[in-house]
Amino acid sequence: MLTINYKLLNFTNDDIVLDVGCGEGRHIIHACLEHDILGIGVDLSSQDLKIASERFAPFNGQNPKSQFFLQQTDATRLPFADNSFDKIICSEVLEHIENYSGVLLEIKRVLKPEGTLAISVPRAWPEKICWRLSQAYHQVEGGHIRIFDAFKLRSEIENLGFTFMHRYWAHALHSPFWWLKCLWWKSQDNSRLIKMYHRLLVWDLMQKPWLTQTLERMLNPILGKSVVMHFRKSEKNL
């Protein structure tokens, strides 16, 4: 399930791409399979990186023109030289990190002049409903520690020397699912409704039926759980 629209990233052959906070690898694996790039995923969690490696293993060699690497690291201290990457993805990461401004500074440092950043965070109003319905939702280990105002985040990134390019929303069908999980947080494993909804989401992910795909595209501007923004690093601000 991709949050970032790769058509708007405009990958070109031999792009060097970094996925900051890659987790279990959904974005960087897909990018390396579909495009001729050098892709690097970094994350603080060794367990998530292990899963990412296992997920990529069956596809290793499927695209011989791409390269795939994973590395455990702190996103506030990226182990890469200045101006190293053509594209950077940071999807559903900043809401977990105390010093998210430090992550943005590191992204700016390692992104090449005129390079592209695609960043996503949970959309404020669906996220606020989750927080109201369940304190445990955002108090679990590794959970969300803040709710972002997308306009303020955009302004903060622009003030670092980035030019705003695109904004869109994703995963509208997931917002009600998480509201249900939060409403019955303690008993969610036994909820028949939640299990049925989960089966619907899995079916949508695997089969990509026209009905649900079209419905989600229509609902994303209203109900999308994630907000996505693309930026270009301005050369004049180096």
C-alpha cells in the first residue's frame, strides 16, 4: 500500500533514492522493482529492516538495473555525504519522532540541489478523532506523539529552502477503519465488524477492484487519512 504517488516523483534512470524511516520497506522495495534506481532504505528499527529484507528477497534480481540497500540509522544523523540523493521519501515518520526538525535538516543536507522530497504525515482531523476515541492509540510504544497542522509543516519545510510542488491525500478507506479500532481499542481483536472491514481493505489492496479504487480516489480529498506534499530543494538556498 503506497502513500506516495510515484508518478509525481518522476523517477529517472540512475536516480539515487533514499527512504527515510522506511519501516518494513513498502515504498523503497516498490521503487526498486519498478524503476532503474539505486534505492536505500534507512530505519532505526532492526526488526522492521529485517522484515523489509525478507520481503525483498523473493524479488532480488527481478530488476537487474536497480540496486537495493538497507541500513539501520538515526534519521537525525544520516550517515551520508551532503547532496547525495536525487529523491527522498519520508512517509508516515515525523509524527513518531521527537526531534522531527532535526530530521528535516538532515533531509535538506543530503538531498541534491533541485532534488525532490515527498513527505507524508497523518491528516490532522482524522487523527484528532483517533486521539479522542482512544488514549492508547497514541500512547503505545512507537506511537504518534504529535498531530501535524499540514499548513504549518509546509511552511516549516519551505523556510528550510524548499519549493512546494504538490499536495494530495491518501487512504480514505482507512480512516473509518482506525476510528473503529480506536472506539473498541481494548476489544478490537474480538470485533466482527473490524475483522470484516480489515478483510475489505486486504481485498482492495490485493485485487484493486474498480469500485473501491474509484471510491477512495473520490473520498481522499475529504476523508484521506494521510496528507502528502512534494517539494523541490532550491539551489539558491544551499
